[in-house]
Amino acid sequence: MQEILQSIGLSPDEIVVYEYLLTSGARTAGDVSRHTSIKRGTAYNVLGDLVARGFARQFEDKGVMKFALEHPSRIREIIESEKQKKEEAMHAFDSALPALTSRWNLVYHRPAVSYFEGKEGLKKIYEGIINDSFDEVLVIRSPFDAELLGQKYYDDYAKRRADRGMRTKIISSKIADARLLEQDKEFKRERHYWTDMDIPAEVDIWGNKVAIISLQNVLLGTVIENEAVASTFRKLFTQIWRGLGEPPAHQDDVPKPEPLV
């Protein structure tokens, strides 16, 4: 029982009082103090906390204030409520993290660098792009990512990215087919082609972040959060983008479709 109560967040003193009320029924704070190791002043505080959190209730009986436990099913409601609050707090934190990190970088004068390994690490980078929700993400594709996470994942990622209002510009060495070009309209994508570009790493630029993802041998991603670095990569991307042409006009020139980010 103690392990269960501890797992739902009760302190040692709260566990003692809870177990006492569970076996003794409604009692006064004086009863709790006399029959447990809890001092009288502490007993009032602990009982008040149990009431405030919804584990117990307080009522008057013949002019005496007593405390009784709520039905055990109330614990499930409390857990679900706290879980929802934590999820809301995490969502709020994710939304605030870019601003907090930017202010931290400004004060401490250093870029934030994070490393990610493997397919799950790659997914974390992509999820980070979605969660940051900037207006635009710039992508320099590598031909080595074909089928890396599967077309279904890439389509879902692109859709969720577009649902957040993010536009995407892609520089690719391979030319997409008609189906993927049609998806560009839905997923708010533009693309230019550098057909002889054979780079072993992908580059993603958004907000004040740059992700460099090595796709050969060991799958390793590095995310640099620094305004100067992001601005430099963005300017390089823009210069390359301006110098590249549009897709070929004939489907006969279109190779096998590639997964798109």
C-alpha cells in the first residue's frame, strides 16, 4: 500500500495519515496525532493538504472538526487530472522553449548544440521542427535518405508540418514525380533541383536552428541553435535557391519517386 501511495505523490507523513484514516474512519486532527507519529501541528497541515488535493474531506460533527477519506476511486480521478495538467504544462514548455533558449544564448553568448543518433534521433529532430512552428523550413536533401524512415512517415511529417502553417523549400538532387508534385500544393512545399548534387548529409534550417544530419555509415544528427549560424546557412541556401531551375517539363525525364521531407 505504501508503495502505491508513494507512486501517486503522497509524502511519508501523508501516507501515515492516509493509512490511519483508511483503517480508523473519520477522525479529528487530535486523534491522528495521538495514534500516529505525526505531531499535532503537522497533523493539521497534512490533513489540510489531503483535503486540498482531493484525497480526503473535512466536515463538522457535533461541533468537532473531523476528517475522512474520499472513496478510493477518487484517486483515479486525481491521477488523470494531474496527468492532464502535466501534459498541458509540457505543451506550454515546448512552446516557450525556443524563446527561453534564445534568451539563455543571448546572456551566456554560446550556441546550444544537441546530438541525435539513429532513426529515433532523426525523428526527434523532425518533431522538434514541427514543435517549434516557425513560418518556414529550408531543406537541402541528400539522396542517401531514401526509404530511411519510410514514405508513410515522411508524408505524415510533411502534413503535420503544413498543418502548423510551415512553408517548406527543398533543394533536391532527385526529381519528384507527378504525385509528389501534386502533394506540394497540399503540404505548402516548393522545390528546386540540383541534379548533380551528391551530398551525404541533409541540412534543415528553421528559426535560429540548423540541423546537419549525416546519413552515411552512422546516422548522426547535430542541431545548432544560434542566430548567426542559422542566418549564415539561410543566406547560403537563398543564394543556391536563386541559381537553380524548375522541374523538367516531361515525365519521361522523371526518375523513380523519392521520399520527401
